[in-house]
Amino acid sequence: MDKEKLLQMYFEMVQIRRLEERGAELYQAGKIGGFMHLYIGQEAVSTGLIAAREPRDRVITAYRDHGVALNCGISANEVMAELLGKVTGTSKGKGGSMHMADTSKNMWGGHAIVGGHLPIASGLALGDQYAGNDNVTLCMFGDGATNIGYFHEALNLAKTWGLRVLWVCENNQYGMGTAVERASAVDEIRQKAEGYGMKNSRVDGMNVLKVYEAARDAIKTVRETGQPYLLEAMTYRFRGHSMGDPERYRQQEEVKKWQENDPIGIFHAYLLGKNFATAAELDALDAKAEADTNTAVEFAEASPEPGMEELFADVYAD
């Protein structure tokens, strides 16, 4: 990987972190409504994964989707405007936090219903199969989604029909407030793919380069074999499940221990240690992420809210 791509990945991780930190402040100030789920701590997963795809490969994810949107090329302005419910948002202010999407960038949306997007991922891959191409659909979901019917139906069909889907479980240790081992008979999520004769592996989701390499190899396997694959990324969210989470189910000592394994800090140290970047270069990227976030907030706050007529727009396809 060349220096330019490495630095772009670093910038995207920092940009996710800064935008979400500001988002949390705006939410607490009452400027963002509804639910909001932060990606802080998990930035290495989507950054490494999406850096490994080709632009023609589709991405679909769950409701923790701000970072995925940024990685797919949706601008910070559009993401922030959507969070604030403004007409300049990527979904015209009508989707909010959990429904970031832009099909022109092959980002097929965040989805609010747990696991509800997994069958859609199989459908996207089926469409590509009908079209006779070898595009890959990257479907991201949390560990909690693997305990419901959608997961099993979608994986079964993907294997039965030979659909090119890379299933990516972001195992952040908790399904809302319940630890994985308390909710799942199999706490090594990747093993669930064995029931469908599906190839699978596990990766350190706190290390962006390890995620990139694992995703690159998995995407290559899916594309060449025409068969699905399950990749489990071991990660951790530093904030609550959502903004209203009191976090009574885990100790602060546990959170602090994981924060010592901060994915941005790990990558920062790697880039310096391998002489891929100087401290000044990384500081400049940090400053750019901060400036872009400030600009995004200003843009969003200055943007108009959707008019009443928007209630009836985009209800049906043209």
C-alpha cells in the first residue's frame, strides 16, 4: 500500500472520531433528535474494510453508520446535515442518524431494524448474479444480529444460491447491554458460518491494516469463487450502545482497558514507527479533520429544514 492510501485511511479514521464527538455534543444540546449510535472505537473496521473494496462493490450496514458513510465518500457536510435533519443531508434530512445512504457511491444504507438488512444484502448480490457480473456485496452487522432469523435466512440463501456476499460481523462484545457469551450459544461468531459450509475467519478489528488485509483476501475469495464468506472483526465501542445508554452493564475499568488499544493510536504509532509519515504530517491531518468537522457543523446549522411538501416526496420510485 502506498503512502497516500495509508494517510487517507488515517485521515478517515480521525474524521469519523471528530465528527462523532461533535455529533454527541450537538445531540446533548438538543440539536439532533431521535436515536444516535456512535462508532467511536470501531473506526478501524469500516475504514480497513472499505479501503479494500473496489468502487463497484456494494456496502450495506446497520444503524451505526456514520463512519461507513464517510468511508464510502459521503461528505462530512452531508452526514452532519442529515444528523441535524436538514434538507442538505444525504437523505434530505428525512433519514437521520440511522439511514445514511447514497447509492451513487454504492452505499446502500444504514438500517434501523436489527438484522433487517441482511436479506437485502443477499438480494443485492442476487441482482449482481442475474446481471452476470462479479461485484461483491459487503454486509456489516453487529454480534447481536447473529441471533435472529434474518441472519440465518440470509446466510443460508447466500450459500445455497452461490451469492457473492462478504458478511462482516463487527463483534463489539455487546448486543445493546448484553455480553455476547450471555446471548449466544457460540461466542466465536465466525463459527456460525460452519453450519452453512461457509468459509470464515476472525481478525483484530482494532488494527486497521489487519482489517484491510483480511478484507482484501476475503473479497478476493468471494469474487473468484462466487461463494459467500463470513469475517468476524473483534472490536469495541468506547461509548454506549446509543446516546441514552446508562452503561450499567460494564465496568469503566473494562472500557479504559480497551481505550488503551485505541485503533487511531495504534495506526498513528505504526505510521511513525515505519517512517510512512512524520509527526507534522499526521498533525496536519488531525487539524484538517477538525477543520472539516467545524465546517460541516456550520454548513448543517445554516442549512434549511425540509419543507412540509417533503413529507410526500420520494415515497414512491419514479
